Amino acid sequence: MEIKLVKGDITKISVDAIVNAANSSLMGGGGVDGAIHRAGGKIIHDECMKIVEKQGGCPTGEAVYTSAGNLPAKFVIHTVGPIWYGGKRNEEDLLKSCYINSLKLAENLNLKTISFPNISTGVYHFPKEKAAKIAIDSVKSFSSKNIETVYFVCFDEENYQIYLKMLS
Ligand code: AR6
């Protein structure tokens, strides 16, 4: 798998699946979640509500998928990152699970390209350097038959600089 770094808005990226940093309710919210629901349209919310009816939401560290509505992507993989409580509530393993479970879903859907935002580093306050290391290590540890390219999409300059350094 090739890793590529992009700075910008994940809703604009044309890949097989974009990953959403959602919350357990799958109802949408602010940040990247809000941007994806706004740009993708109502179908994403409707499909999320079907998942909620069936399994009662999405637990932290796990991932589910919907179609992508008006987005250039084919699917949205919704994963729920951990809220940072100082590192004593298994946050690091839960963040790793977000990346691995999203990749497993993409693999099972036979997808070739997937893009990740910097999960948990916004309102969930996961330290950015720690989160970037976990994201990169998780992706590098994942062996895949189908996925060819993984994009890390950094929206804020701070994350972009951290990824630039860690990937060079
Ligand atoms: N494209 C790519 N990345 C973005 C975009 C975008 N359009 N907008 C923001 N980011 P956050 P979290 C980056 O807060 O910390 C929501 O309300 C942003 O710079 O979106 O996992 C959910 O509903 C940051 O680096 O997600 C949850 O309740 C990263 O996305 C909660 O926030 C993650 O920031 C999840 O919190």
C-alpha cells in the first residue's frame, strides 16, 4: 500500500471511500463529520439511522459504512474515535482500532483507495503527534490485498506539518 499526504478538505477527494470521524450516535455533528454530511446530503444520514435502528449506533473504535451521496467518493466509512482523557482510558488502542477496522471494511468491500482525516484530533482533543504516529503505524502494519493507496488528509496546518515530518 502506498501512503499519500494531502492538505485540504476530505469531502473534495475522489477516492473509493472517505473515512468520517463520527460519534457513536451517527447523527452527524461538527468538524469533518458536519462537512461530510453537508456535502454528501441526506442519504448519508438516512443510512446512518438504519444502522442505528439495527445495532444502536457505533461503539468507539469500531467502523460502519454508508454510501456517499453527492460526494465524489463511493462510500463513507464512519468510525468513532476516542475522546482524549489523558491517556488512561485506552485511548491509544481505541484510535488504532479506528484505523484498522476502517481498513478491514475497505478491504472487505474490495476498495482500492481510502482517505483518512486526523481522527480524534479536533474536538476530541487527542494529542496530534501521538495520533499521527498511531495513524501511520496502524496503516503500515495492515497487510492488504486490495487497497493500493491510503491518503492522509490534513485539514489544519499543524497536522499537515506533523505528517510531513513523520512520513519523510
Ligand atoms: N476535511 C478534512 N479534515 C477536516 C475537515 C474536512 N472538511 N474538517 C475538519 N477536519 P473533528 P474528532 C479535521 O473535530 O476530534 C464531530 O462533531 C480537523 O482539523 O472533526 O474526531 C463528531 O460528530 C481535525 O484535525 O473530529 C464528533 O462528535 C480532524 O478533522 C466529534 O466531532 C478531526 O476533528 C469527533 O471529534
